[in-house]
Amino acid sequence: MSWPQFVTVTLNGLTLAALYFVVAIGFTLIFGVLRVVNLAHGSFYLLGGYVGWTVADRTGSWVLGAVAALVAAALGGLLLELGLLRRIHGQDLREALVTIGVSIVAADLMLAQWGGFTYDFSPPDAITGGVRLPLLGIGYPKYRLFVLAFALALGLALWLLLARTRLGIVVRAAIDDRDMVAAVGIDVQRLFALMFAVGAGLAGLAGVVGGSVLSISSGEDARYLLASLIVVIVGGMGSLPGTAVAALLVALVEQYSLALFPTYAAIVSFLLMVVVLVVRPQGLFGRPA
Amino acid sequence: MASEALLEVRDLHAYYGQSHILQGIDLRLGREPLAVLGRNGMGKTTLCLALTGLLPSVRGSVRFAGQELVGLAPHRIAALGIGYVPQGRRIFPSLTVEEHLRLVPRRRVTGAEPWTPDRVYALFPRLAERRRQPAGTLSGGEQQMLAIARALLTNPRLLIMDEPSEGLAPVIVEQLVATLRHLAEVGIAILLVEQRLAVATAVAQRIAVMVGGRIALETTAERLLADRELQQRALGVSAWRAA
């Protein structure tokens, strides 16, 4: 690999990692607090992308589209939790089957509404175009650097929220022991609903942020669900630093292997997951069950 | 016994899946501490989970200060004034001592002096020293203090404690007994679930013995301590030796 190619591949890996982080963090928060493996998580990514594109197209504002994506996916998550999952909490198999079912139904409904087309976003001018990177000596799309900065800011904000606020304390306590959180007088059902809204909302937002890197079209839901699953299995379910590190690892491994041996690239991420599962089944930052 | 009962349990049944664990419990608790003694597997922890609402499949009646608890969510029961110190302490390992105290939503109380983090630290100076330490790194005795502190901050009228002496060194158990007596003196009703006869009788005058998911007999601490044969019958050899 030549130097410019190496730098480009590394930067692509970092920006992909940023995207994986934004999608997977909602997945891991929902799992950490509710113990629900939400297999409809990718659907919220896709829903956010479509709704965001439609709103951005009508209003001409990409930012408004991103906000609409966040809100629409958060409402969708709330509906899934309050309408279906609340009745079957604690029954792992049913939760898995219901969320798979919802993801299939949602995929068809979205196909009916938005068709099989590919939708391109146009982010604001301030974050589009290219930029020449000092020191590294290569040109790189500004938008991808924005995605990186966005993920860093989001990660920092979430970390501060979890470490410093009372809500963060409640969330960490619930990840440790939900029943005892209820026993001190906290309404855990409300916390569950909130976590679902936040987790799904972040996936929806990622639909716009990520869709703007390439585009959005049917099938993206499965792709990002799979990426989220791999990231949280490698990082450890319910861990914020684990999700960040695993997103980096998975995305970099993916990009390097795409550059070095494109034929086998698809299996390398899974290989990484298999190795982690063998060596450390609870994930890099996870606590043993 | 004629006085108004704070907690009145009538014909309480509880299930884990198909297994019928509590088979008709009757209990009354007023201001006086009550200890429920029993060997392992007699349903003591199930009783605690049923009373605090953490076990949903429950049948029968639990009235607390005139209000029916069966069917209420755990947080509603806590808000009515029932504090729970669970078996194994179940503190939150990823929270510091201070964060445990910040976590608890404090119930408004009339009359009694409310529990605040400062008052809890005054009761357990060791916790004040370890304020910023992750709770997972505390010793067993300190974790027990923290579990009690966490329950106290809800300003409970009734404290349900499930085997608080389990796994603690004898000197720490003595401190624990002193703490529980102090809490009873400041007006908190205590339901103490125990395996150890010595601990139960040191805290409570009234003793209920639980066998096979039922209350087999109710007696006083003196009578139980004086009657070795009764101890043998109700509690088996291990508890007799622990006494």
C-alpha cells in the first residue's frame, strides 16, 4: 500500500467507525438497560434515512431532515416498546422473534412507501466538498471529517451524561441490577421507554448522517443491524467505551481488508467476532454474565 | 396484637413458574420488629420478593398502612414506604458510594426526621470515608452498610431485610445488630428474614418460623432460645449450631 492510499484507507476506516458507533450505541444502550436484543434496530436506521431525506427534500434543509429522522425513529422505538415489547419483557425468545417480525414488516412498508430507489442527500455547503489535509498531504471529503467529529461529540456527550447526571446514574445502576433500581422507588418502565426512544432516535439520526456518506436504499437496515451486532458483541453489550473501541476495530479491520484482499474482506469482520467470542465471550469491555 | 397493624399478610401464595413456593403465609407486623426464621429453601427470599413486588406471580393479600400491595409495581411499593435490603446486598458495582445515595428518589415524610445523605453518613462513618469509591471495591460489611443506607434514603416506614448477616465476620454482625436495634428505636418497623437464630433473637422479640412456604409457628425470642427441642424441630441442626 502506498502512503496516500494507507492514509485514505485509515481515514475511511475512522469515519466508518464513527458511523458504526452512532448506530451501535443505541443498540447497546437498549440491550444494557432492557436486556432486549432489538433486531429491528436497523429498521430505525433506514426509517430515519427515508424520513430525513423526504423532509430535507420538501424543506430544502438537511439539518431539519436530520432532526425529523431523530424524532421519527424515536417515536417508532417508543411505539415498539410500549405497543409490543412491554408485554413480553424478560422472555428472550419472544422478544427476538417480535423484533425480527417488526423488522420484516417495516422493511416491506418502507419499500411500499419509498420504493427500491437510491436516495442521495445534499448536506449543507459548509460540510461538503474536499479539503487538503495538512501534514498528511492528501485531499479528503469534508463531510467524512464531519461524521468523525459528530461521533466524537456524541460519544463525549453521552459519556458526560452517564458519568455526571442523575439520569446517567440511574442508567448505570439499571445496567447493573434493574430490580434493585425499581426497589428504591424508580419507575423502570418509564426508563425503558426513554432508553428505547433514545436508542432508536440515534439510529434514525445515523440514517441521515450515514446516508449522506453514500446514499440510502432498501437493504441498508440489514447491513447496519449486522454491523451493530458485530460491534456490540466485540465491545461487550451495554458498554459505552466498549462500543467505541469495537466500532474502531471492526471498521478499521473492514477497510484494511477491503484494500488488501477485497475477495475475502467480508469474512474478516466475522473472523474478528469469532476470535473475540472464543477468547473473551463477554466482549472486550463486557462484564461476565 | 390488637393494635393497628402496619403490615398485614393474608394467605399469600407465590409461584416461580410451575413451582408453588409460598403456600399461604399469614403475618402481622406492628411497630415491633419481627424476625422470620427458617432454613435454606423454605421460601424466605421469595417472601421478600413477593412483599416488595419484585415477584409478579403472587396471590393473596398484603396490606400496608391500609393499602393493598399485591399487583402494585415495585417502585410504587417503595414509594409507599417499604425499604428493601436484599439477600447478597445487591449494591450497584459500577456506582460509587455517593452515587448510590444520589440515585434514590427521596420520599417526602411528615413527622419523622427525614433521612439525608448526611444523616446516613453520620450513622455509617465508614461510608463517608469511602464516598468516592466504586461500591464493587467495598468490603462485605461496607457493602451491607451501603445496602442499608440505600434503603434508608427512601425514608421507609418498614425495612425488609433478607439475611443481612450472611457472609459477614462475627464482629461486623454485632455492629449490624446494634444498627438494626437503633433503627427500630428511631421508629422504623423491621421485618428481618434470617437463618441465624442468634441474630434474629437479638433484633426481634417476635419470631415467626417458616417451613415449606408456610409460617409453622409464632413465638417469642425467650421461648425459642429456652427450648432446644423446638429449635431442632423448627430450624434443624445447622441453625442450632449457629446459635
